[in-house]
Amino acid sequence: SAVQASTRMGKPHDEVLQSLSDASDAACDADIAQHYIRGKQRWDLLPTAAALNLRVTTLSGGSIGFAGFPEWLGKNSTRSKRGRMISEMSIHMRQFSAVSPKSLRLDFFDPLRNALLMPLLQKQKDGVPETIKLMDQYGLSRDDFLETMQEVVLEGTPNRFDKLTAVTKREFTRLYNKTQHKSQGLVRDDAIVGLKKKKSKKKNENEEDDDNNSKSDNDEIMELMQKKQNRKSKSTREGKGKGKARR
């Protein structure tokens, strides 16, 4: 809220909480005045409402409603980007573990990152094969490890990837590109096969529906033609009967 945003900096924690409490009470008083002005047309209370809003600003120790949108927009963009990265990582892992993006971030992400980083931090380039082997067991790609796990961190957390030497990073890239990773291939193939199966099943269902519809249409046409023929035969017989009676 605006009160919280304007009170959050430059004061000790206890003073901030007290200022928030006092400013919130003052904001409630200002809302009551606004209710009378808007709801009961008490325009004579406009000076009072202005004074009460000024009291809110004074108690909060800052300005109310300052332009914070650019800051929020940047944070929201970062949040959305990290959410997409987590979702992609959870899709890669579904071949080996049924995990949702939320569960991945809350339960699996930090322990898995520690398990992957530990051999590299302890052994540097000698720990690369162990890290890649663990990545394949979970179906993780190079981007999942070097980008997602490096990007998705709490604010103020030191970047442990900076402790990896340039030699270790080159060795990791060389060995990863050299090795075949069946896990990623299985994920892609299963996704494609599953998509083809769904399309084929839907196509077959549509064809069956078309066949049933065409059969029902043909049956209806034949039935109408039969009725028409019966009426024609009946009228012909009746005409012949009338001719004989006249003779």
C-alpha cells in the first residue's frame, strides 16, 4: 500500500511499525470523511478531508502515492521470467519425477542445486562427470543448470556459480556437448508422440462421427424416397380402380 511504501525506509523497525499503525488509523478517518462527501454529498467536508489526508502523510513520514510503477514493473518482469524458467525445468523433469512448478521451487530446487554444485565446488573440473550424470538422472538440460539455477535465487543470496573457475566451466561445456543425453531426447519424443496420438485419436473420432452422420443421412434419404414411392404406387392403384369403376 501507499502508506507502507512511504514508511518502509529510513527508520528503525519499531518506529516503522508504529508509524504504520498511526498512519493506518489516520487513513481510516480520512476514508470516513470521503464517504460522507461522496455518499451523502457533504461537500462542506472537503477541507476536513484534505486535512485528514495531510495527517496521514505526516504520520507516515513520507509522501503518499508516489510513482512506484517503474520499480514494480521491473520486479514483475523478473518474476514472470523466473516463473517461465521454473515451468520449463519442471517439464524437463516430468519424465523422471512428477513435480509441479510450485513444488519444484519450494521443495526440490535448492537441494537439487546444492547436489549439482557440490562436486564442482569441491573438485572443480574433476567433478564435472558426476554433475552431468546427476543432471541426466533428472532430465535437466545445460540451460536448466547454468541459467535457471543461477537466475532463481533470493535477493541478497551470494552467487555460488562465481566460485567455479573458467577451466571448470569450459570442461563442463565440452563434456556436456560431447555426451549424448537420452533423457532430454525421451522428453521431446514422448511429447511429440503424445501430441501425435492425441491428434490421431481426435481425427479417428471425427471420421467416425462423419461416417455415422453420413449413414444416418443416407438412411433418412432412403426412408423418404421409399415413402414417396409408396405414395406414388398407392395413387396409381387408386387411379386404375376409379377407371375400371367408370367402365
